[in-house]
Amino acid sequence: MRIVAAVSLAFVATTAQAALAPLPAMPPVPADSPMSAAKVALGKQLFFDPRLSLDGTVSCASCHDVVKGGGNDGRATAIGVAGKTGSRNAPTVWNAAFLNTQFWDGRAASLEEQAKGPMINPVEMAMPSHNAVIQRLKKIPGYSRQFAAVFGDRDPLTLDNVVRAIAAYERTLLTPDSPVDRFLKGDKQALTAQAQRGMKLFQDLRCVSCHSSPTYAGYITIPGALFYPWNLQRFPFFKGSIYDAKYELTKDLGRYEVTKQEKDKHMYRIPSLRNVDLTGPYMHNGKVPNLEEAVRVMAKTQLNKELRDEEAKAIVAFLKGLTGRLPKQDKPRLPADRQ
Ligand code: HEC
Ligand code: HEC
């Protein structure tokens, strides 16, 4: 028993020390898709192009607003083609490039794999097939030219290259220099005394055991490695609090919806907390209206703790310090239908 306790304590100590770190300058880049300015520019156009959707009205940017928003849509659940709604909240795309797994249930292992989903999701972009997307893009001369310039092969306009370009653009959506990052790099003025108390509570209460940094989403991606099951956690971990009914926390079955395995019921990927002040409403279903309430829900459902007002507010002050510098994004000029 003693030995086990010592070992797990040592583990906790190491993870706690490694737990808070500034955002690295660059996310991992897949070996088969190096970054280039032309690829990023192409990916940006595709990200903003509503022609990737059935009726030409919905682009990735419709639900992931990086021009004036937090990289999400500010709604509880997203609205796709013809006003259809799904059951999940749109997470931010800012810093998604650092995450090991994508989606609330971690069902995609990379940005490339993720980007294939929305185009053919009936409540998002609703295209009948990926082939239909490719055929449509092939009719746009400006895209044919750019795909040839970026990918060069005999048949450059393929689904794999479409998602490579989109993912390359997403790898530029990084928000460095948050007050917390500056604090961790030694600028002790970067956080108020209240936010510093919040940071300590975040560590002492063990929020950090799940939301470890630099992403605050568990462990950072190691290039080449694909999937980390310990990035998934049960939510609510402590069932039966008032929040289960109030925010319908157990309606969605989480990762079970994908795997149909009992052990995956209510398992979710730990979400990043970077820019979390900008990405409300909260949780997979967007039912929790504000950040202070989200913090209380977490303390109760994940740690079985009721927070005092002062504690909840201090943690919120700390989380607000995770808002980074959002690089300015302009809508790109899109290639014309015909030339
Ligand atoms: C109709 C709204 C909508 C559109 C259009 C849309 N998304 Fe999303 N996006 C969502 C929702 C909702 C989720 C979460 C779904 C889930 O987890 O089941 C999501 C998840 C993501 C994630 C995962 C982020 C994370 O933290 O797990 C990324 C990255 C992303 N979308 C990028 C894109 C790209 C690229 C496109 C265009 C090809 C796109 N989205 C189109 C709503 C949308
Ligand atoms: C046992 C793991 C675990 C612990 C401990 C934990 N969280 Fe979470 N946190 C999660 C998971 C999983 C989710 C996603 C919930 C969902 O799917 O709706 C989440 C979601 C959140 C969200 C909402 C993010 C969003 O974009 O909607 C916030 C804010 C948050 N956690 C803060 C905290 C704070 C503050 C603490 C400590 C009081 C904490 N968490 C403790 C696992 C954990």
C-alpha cells in the first residue's frame, strides 16, 4: 500500500510540476505535409469557402469564427445547412493544432482526419459525398491552379490534399502570450493577485490533473504518436449532483456514441481551456451559460467539491488570464466560379 501511494504521489508531483507551461511556438506538423505559405493561403480560402457545403451557405468559418470571434460560434449548438442543428457545441479552432485528439469525444486523431467530417455531416455542410466536394472544387479554375502549384502531383485536387491544406491553415491559428504564459515566463505583474490565487486553487484542487498545460487539455501531442486514451475522462465523474438534470449532462453518451462500448459511456476528451473566456456557452452540449458556472459544475462533477464564491471567482480570474493574443484574420478573396 505504502509503495503504491508513494509511486502515485511521485507521479502526481511530476505531472503537477510539468503541469503549467507556456504555449510552445509551433504545434507538431505531420511529416507528409510540411507547412508552406502557399499551402496555408489555400487552406485559408477553403476554410472560408461556403462552396464546400450543399447549398453554398455554410463554411468552416460559419461555425468557427476566427475573424471576430473566439474560433467558435457563440451558440449552444451549431447551425448548419438549412438551419439544421446538431447536439454538440462548436469548440474553438484556435490552438486546436496542439490537441492530441479532435472532437468532444476524441473521435478524430488529427486535424486532417477531423476536417473530413463536417463536409459530409448532414447537419453541418451536408454534402452528399466527399467525391461531390472534389468535383465541385475541380470546376473552380483558381483552385485547380493552386492545388497544382502546392501539391504538384498528376492529380493534386484530392480529399487528402484538401484537408492537408485546411489543417496547414489551422496550424497557424495560435494564440501565444496570454497573461498566464507571460506570468510563467517570469513577468510577475502579468496576473492580478486574485488570478494568482486562482492559479494556485487550480493546482491545489487538482483541476490540473486533467487540464494540464500547455494546452490545459491533458497531454500535448508528441509528433508521430496518435492516440492517448488517458486524454479521455468521465463527465460527470461524480454522478447525481443537481447539475446532471439542470444542464442535461447525461443525455449525450459521449464516446459511446462512436464505439458502442460500455466503458466509453460519458467519456469525453478533456477540452483545452485556452481562450475559454471567449468560447462560451460551455460543455459538450453548450448548456452551461457562463464561465463561473462552468467552474462550479466542474468542481462538483469532477472533484465532488462545492466552491465558495471567492474561490470560483478567483479560478475564473485565472482562466481569463488564458486568453492569448489572437492574430488578426481577414476574410480571404475566394477564387471565382469561372474565369
Ligand atoms: C455547422 C457548424 C460547423 C461547421 C460548418 C464546421 N464545424 Fe467544426 N465543429 C462543429 C462542432 C459542433 C464540433 C464539435 C462536434 C463534436 O465534437 O461532436 C466541431 C469540431 C471541430 C474541431 C475540433 C476542435 C476540438 O477542440 O476538438 C475542429 C478542428 C473543427 N471543427 C474544424 C472545422 C473545419 C476545418 C470545418 C470545415 C471543413 C468545420 N469545422 C466546419 C461545428 C462546425
Ligand atoms: C477528472 C477530469 C477533470 C477534472 C478534475 C476537471 N475537469 Fe474540467 N473538464 C473535463 C472534461 C472531460 C470536460 C468536458 C466536459 C464535457 O464534455 O461537456 C471539462 C470541461 C471544462 C470546462 C468547459 C470547457 C468548455 O470549453 O466548455 C471548464 C471551464 C473546465 N473544465 C474547468 C475546470 C476547472 C476549473 C476544474 C477544477 C475545479 C476542472 N475543470 C476539473 C475534465 C476535468
